[in-house]
Amino acid sequence: MEHIFIPGKNNNLAPLLLLHGTGGDEKSLVEIAEFINSDAAVLSLRGDIKEGGANRFFKRFHDGSLDLEDLELKTAELIKTTRELAEQYQLDFERMIAVGYSNGANIAANALLQAEDSFHKAILFHAMPAGNKQPEFSISHRNVFLSAGLNDPLITAKASEELVEILEKRGAKVETVWTAAGHSLTMEELEEAKKWYQNNQK
């Protein structure tokens, strides 16, 4: 995967892994990372799936439903790639916080739920469950910030509520922020994500 790495000014801060939405790239969320904490190290990836020329992290079918087989493969690839890059840039993978928006948030959520060797913390902007079978292992050691728009036409509030329910049922600690907005990110979401990041440094 194409990526960019921005060294941190303070190595005591948790590194941020950026995962863009459909049509974005490795530069799309850099300003958001700077807003969350400008001193943290940043690793930002570009999804290598093309859908009508738009970058994505995994495939979906023509009717919009998710290709669960591809999602499983791409989730494993994401974790492997991130671990390799974390070693290359001397980042602590265990402390890394995945920051995903839409398609990027969906693969991050899937990684939290499906892989035991995955990220322990994530900021999920506008995410939904994949609809795949849930494994048995507990994720009680995982902390998640999730924000959603009540009027989001692409990832509905109901879908985000379902994801929260799955995360909590599996044991994750979840903090949520609901706005009256649609699919776009709001300053309220970013402010709350910034606070959550500050409180999740251990």
C-alpha cells in the first residue's frame, strides 16, 4: 500500500494510523490527525482497491453490499502491513490508534472485531458492521470512539448503532458522539475525538 509517514514531535504520544474513506488517499486525513494532536507520529495508508477510479480498502459488489471474502483478506493484509511499517518506522503497534472515516472506519472496525492481533484502540468516524460472523474471543481490552450522523444517507444511524452494540457485546469500551449531520465530518466530532485521544494515552 502507498503510504506516508510523519515523525512525531513527542514519542510518548500514541501514533495515529489514518485510513481514508472511499475516493480518498493517504493525504485525506492528515489535517484531522494534526487537529487531534499535532505532536503525534502519523502513518497514513492508501487503499489499493479501485472502484470506478476511487481508492478503497476492500471490494464491494455492484449492489453496494460488502465483499466479505475480500474484506477478510484485506483486513489481514492491513494488520500485516501496519505491523511491518510500524517496525520500519520504530512505532509501537500496541499503542497505535487507528483513525478511520467511512470505508477506512469500516475496515478498522472489522479488524477490531475479527483479529486478535489487531489494534487495541480506534477512532471510527461513520462506521457500520460488515455483517460477518463474530468470533468468540473477548475484546474487553479495546477502546473505541465512534461518531455518526443521524441524517447520514450512506452509513445510517441504525447501522452505526448496530456496530456499537456488537462492539459492546464483545466487551469493548465504546464512547459515542451523535450529530444531526449527514456523512460529512463536523467540528463537534473532531473536538470530541481530540478529547478522547488525550484520555487514551496509556
